[in-house]
Amino acid sequence: MKVKIMAISLFLIFIIPYNSSAHFIFSDIEINVEEISPIPLGKEITAEVNVTFTWGFGAIIPLPVKIYVEAENVPEWLSVRFSPSEFTITPAKLMGGEVSKTVKMMLKANKETTAYSIYSFSLHVYTNGSFLIKGCEKRKEISVMEDFVDNGLTIEAPSAVHLYKGDEETIMLNITNNCNANINVELSTENATGFSFTFDKRIFSIPPKTKKSVLVTIKAEEIRETNAKIKLTYYPVGHQEKKNYEEYQMNLFSEAKAGGGGAIAVGLIIILIGIIVFIIWKKKF
């Protein structure tokens, strides 16, 4: 048996190079990557990359093969690094075989971009082979997206509204989405007893970095003063688990209208004075 192995070794080392070029043993690379979650701004996440190197018949001499891992065409908002970025294996099975290695891929969002929009880059794994084994390479497209960045809302509206009981006033509520995703917004009110609110739209969406205006009609149902709140609940479209809210406080004051009952009272007083004057005048004459 040892004689056969020695004969094969001599054949591979001396005979084949004279009749063909080196790197005659077939090789291949397979890449598997776990699913990558949305990447938070300014934070680094880790995903595992499984690299499997396969070689064919003839690797009787254990010669090292170095394998390299790199990222190509990475979006500008993203940085990618690997640990390790290169590693060495030593194929040593005459009939062929395979070796697998797990590489950690670290991804970090360095700049704000539109959340949940799919970007991609190419994962490139390659080797130059060895004296006996051919070089090979494999590329795999990796899909990535940035996570939601909650920069809140900017709300513009009057800070106070003065009404007479029974009257109403329409104001403009301007809402700016400072976040990096299209958001759904739901409007509601709190501490508004004595006043009714009507919104021309109560549920709506706003694209990122965009302003939307809502008409709000406020009616005074009672004579009252209160610090009412307009509550704006918002979340990125399709991701209610990231729900948040902001409140806008507004002083509401309502009073009775002048005139009406006051004018009647004044009229009665004038009539009463007239009657008294008439009685005094009649007594004198």
C-alpha cells in the first residue's frame, strides 16, 4: 500500500507537471449567509457566513490553500468587515473532499438612508489555489436595509384659540416627518372637554423628510378654558411594533357672546326708568 501511495505521489509531483500545467485539481467554493436583519444607524450587527471549499481527486500532497473574503460594491451608507478576512486550509484527501469555515461578517450603518429600502452588495470569496489545486471564486449578492431612525415630528399650529360658545374656528396643523421612513400618523385629542375637534383627515401617511398639513375645526360646546392636547401616534409603514407618539398642547378658551341677554336687560331698565319718570311727572300735574 505504501508503495502505491509513493508511486502516485511521484506521478503527481514529477510526471504531470511535464505533461500539463500545474493547478490541475478541480476546486469549488460554496457560500451560505444567514438572514440579515435591518441595520440600526451607528450600530454594528453580525451575520455568519459559511464558506465551503471543495476539491477533486489528486490531493495526495498536503499543500496549503489560502481563501480570501471581501465585499464589493458596498452602498455608501454601509461598512462591511470580516473576521477572519482570510484563512488557510490544507486539502489532504486523494479522492477529494471539502472543508467548511464560518466567517463573521460585521455590518454597520454609518449614514442615514431610507429605512426598509433594499440595497445589495457582492460577497466575494476566492482562492488562488496551490501548486496542485486550481484557483476558484464565488460571488453572492447580499441584500441589506437600514432600520428605522426615529427623529420625531415637527408640529406647527396656533398655541391658543379663543372662541364664543357655539362658534367654531378652523386652524392649520402642519406636521413634518423627520424620520427616515414613510410613516402612518393617527390623530386624537385629550383633555378637550367642552370642545369638539374635526380633522379633515385623521389617519394618513407622510413620506420621510416631508411636511403635511391637516385642517382642524374646533367648536366651543361650553363656556370653558382648558389646555387640550392633540396626540399624534406614528410608526413606519408596516412596522407597528415601532409605534411612538408626540403631543401638541393648545390653550382653548370660550365665553358667552356679548349682546343678546344684555341688550334685553338694558331695554327693560330703560322702560322701567321711563315708567318711574312718567309716574313722578303725573303726580306733579
